[in-house]
Amino acid sequence: MMSRYFFDLHNGDGATRDEQGLELSTRASVTREVTRILLDVVQDEIGDQPNGAVSVVVRDDKGRAISMANLTFSNAWFEDKLVE
């Protein structure tokens, strides 16, 4: 059975509420969509920053939060200077 799910993004710019949602039929398909969103955001927004965090809150068709996924990125150099 298909249900509509909404994927709200929370990052350094604040929250972005999903007003359209997607029709999905399984928890696995919801998880795949959350993973896709997180990876896209990391690629597009965190790439030039040494640290960042992104969350996706999933809401059902009644507006209830049913799941949350978080991704934290941290990059630390072990040497004093970057050699180019």
C-alpha cells in the first residue's frame, strides 16, 4: 500500500519543509530516499567545509514525525600545513 511521506531537511541553513512528499510503499523505500537526500546534501553543501551536520525528519501523511536520520561530517588534518 502506497503512502505519502514528507522529508524535511535540517542543515546549517535551518529547516526546509517538504510540501510535496513522495508516494512510497515500504520502510525500505523511505530509508533509501532519506539516504539519497543526505548524500546529495553532503555532496552539494558540505564539500568545502571541514565540519557539518545534516538531518532529515520524515513525516507521514498526517504530519506526524515518524523517523529521523542524521549525518555528521568532520575532517581534521594531522599536519600543521597543507602541502600543495
